Amino acid sequence: MKKLVLTGAAGRLGSYLREPLSRMCDTLVSTDIVDDLGTLYPGETYVRADLADLAPMVELSKDADMIVHFGAVCDEAPFEQLLGPNFVGAYNVWEAAYRNNVRRVIYASSIHAVGMHPKTDFIGIDAPHRPDTFYGLAKCFAEDLASLYWDKRQIEAVCLRILSCAQVSNPRAVGSWLSYDDLIQLVTRAIDTPVTGFSVIYGVSNNDRAPVDNSGAAYLGYRPKDNAEEHAVAIFAEAGPLDPADPGNMCHGGPFASVQLGNSGVATMNIVDDRKKT
């Protein structure tokens, strides 16, 4: 490809995507709101831009083949804090794609779009939206926006409902873990699959206890290789018995299903910031 655009390039997941994406195109335009991204990969340029501002989104996506949209506030927060980057930002990305004839948007959606479904339900990619937070609501909005722009404006989209892409540190992650290697494969398949239309797929590794069904998205060719089961014995022993009355244990959204609207879910999750350094 000639040009790819990556939003959220300074984030933890973005840090692992920059190098493989730079190898898939002549020019990778990485964007975020930080002043400096560090050492750039061959063919990579960095543009500081705010997702909530349409004009720079249109400018940096000119002549792009696809946009990989990972930029957002990546936690639950008051609605007013999410409105610009997560809601308006999603609109700006798709509108910029439309104005520039970008073929496809690959979107970092989330399990939190369906987070209030019981974990005992083995949900597929057709599970109805059931957000657990304002953050999850933003993911529902962006997925519906992606569907609308496909139906009305023929912009393809692959919405990646990521479960938990971080080190395995709690009982939920034994089923929900997405390794960084599998993340890279997932995004690569979303890019190199010839035709996708509007697609939804869960971002989860090949875990024995994965609580979601990706069979309906098999055409994307995603075949995860890693498995969190090797951590199960130690993690379950350390955690002890879980409270079945706690929505955080019983719902797909985990801690996000328990927190009050507007309160951080990440603060309860002990996520290690192991972003890749350049």
C-alpha cells in the first residue's frame, strides 16, 4: 500500500502496531496528541493532531489507502470528557475517510460495547449492543457509524472488539487475553483481507476459556496462536473465590460492568504499562 494512517500511535497498543504497519506501506502517518513520538520507523512520519478537530483529520488522511483508528480516551470517564475524542473523533475519522476516498477504516472497538451481556452467554459477533459504560456507549456509536458509512457511502470497516490486550493479571484475563502478537495478526488480517464490507470481530487470543465466538468472522482469516491457560492455576489461586453477585465477575465487561458511570474502570485493573519503546 502507498499510505496508512494510525491514530492513537502514542498509546500502548499503538506502540506495538507502528513497526508492522510501517512495513505494509510506503508511508505510515502516525498521529496522536503528544509532542514527540520518539524514534520513527523507516517510512513513518508523525503528525500531532486532535481527533476532535475535523480539519487535521481530513488533511493527514489525504491519499491514504486505509485508516487504523486506535485513538481515544481508553477508559471510562464523565461523558463530557469522552464526547470530543471518542464520539466526535470517531465521526471525524469516518468523515475524513469519506472526503478522501479512503477505502477502509480498521477500528479499535471493545468488548465494552457488549459488556453487560452475562459471561456465561457465549456471544457471537451478532450480539446486540449492551454497553457497560459511557466508554462502551462510544464504541457502540462508532460501530453504528461504521455500519452507516458502509451502507450509505461504501467505506469498508472492520471493528475489532478487543477484550483485554494487556498482561494476564486477573481471572477474567485468562479468558479475555489478547497477546500483542495476536493483536498484530488481527490488524494485519483486517487490512489485507481483500473485501470486508462492514465487519465485526472479537480481539481475543486462542484461550481455552475465551468467552466469545468468532466463527461468524472466519472470512477475515484471523487465527490466533497464543493461549492464557498457562497462567490459570497461579491466577486463580491468588484471586481466591469470586463473588458471583458482582457484575464485574459475571459480565463480559469485567470491572467496567461494576463501576459507576463516569468512574475509571482501568484504575481497578492493575494494567502494566509495557508499551514498546523506540
